[in-house]
Amino acid sequence: MAKIATLITDMFEDVEYTDPSKAFNDAGHEVFTIEKEAGKEVTGKQGEAVVTIDKGIDDVSPDDYDALFLPGGFSPDQLRADDRFVAFTKAFMDAKKPVFAICHGPQLLITAKALEGRKATGFKSIQVDMEYAGATVVDEEVAVCQDQLVTSRQPDDLPAFNRESLRLLEKLA
């Protein structure tokens, strides 16, 4: 089963982390949370989810994981200000490993300059930014590009996002 790295910090969109994480775990995959330091607790912007961080960014390598998960909320915008998280994200795209980004999650992909020539979607307010980053943006519940990148727009899209993310993970088995 796959080891999934999740880049997350305070103010993530609660359900955009909890719902896919549960789906990944229920399918037998392992989800690991990564922030600046292990053991720290981060809280979702709705205050419904509190997550204890598994690993600090300095203690991990993209080689340790099979896939990358980028939940939305304000978390991706905060993380993309730190070059370590941007480089970690870019490494997954460059290695053609599965990447799952929902809502504002693609902000890390924008900063990593990893969307050029890719079909993708994201929250309405970042779609123009995604276009400037070279993505072909679609306004659909889920976009799958080159059997590597799965993106969705918002919490309402979670069923499609989870379905397509799990489909890619099955191919790793």
C-alpha cells in the first residue's frame, strides 16, 4: 500500500484533509502529515479538526513516499512561502509520482512552477493564477492529468476527488 505525504499547517480546510485521509486509510494506505516540526498540533480553519504532525520537513525526503496530498484552506498559501515545501512538492511532480491537490492546494504547485502544460482545476479564486502558471484550467469537479495529478475545486467535489485519487493509488499496487 502507498505511503502518502501530506503537507499541512494551521488553517487547512478541515474536511479537505479529514475526508480524503479517511478514504486513503480505509483503502489501506498510510497518510503522514508533514509541517515544520514533528509533534506540533495544527488546527483546521473551521476548528473541527486538530492534527498532530508526524514529521518535520527537514526530516523527510520525497523518496520516502509514493504520493503527495495537498489539502486546501489557507495552509497551502502559508507553506508555499517556505522553499522547503515548494521543493518537496516539485520533486513529486518531476518524479511523476501521484499528486492530489484540492481547493487551494494547487497554490503549492503554482509556486513550484509545476503546472505548465497540465490540465487542472482549483478553487475559483486561484484559477487565474493557475492559468498564468501555464495550466489548462477546467471548471469541473475533478481533473486528472497524465495519470499523475488529481485536482478538485472545493469540498463539494470530495467524492470525485477521493475516487480518482484512490484509482491512481491502485495503480501503484
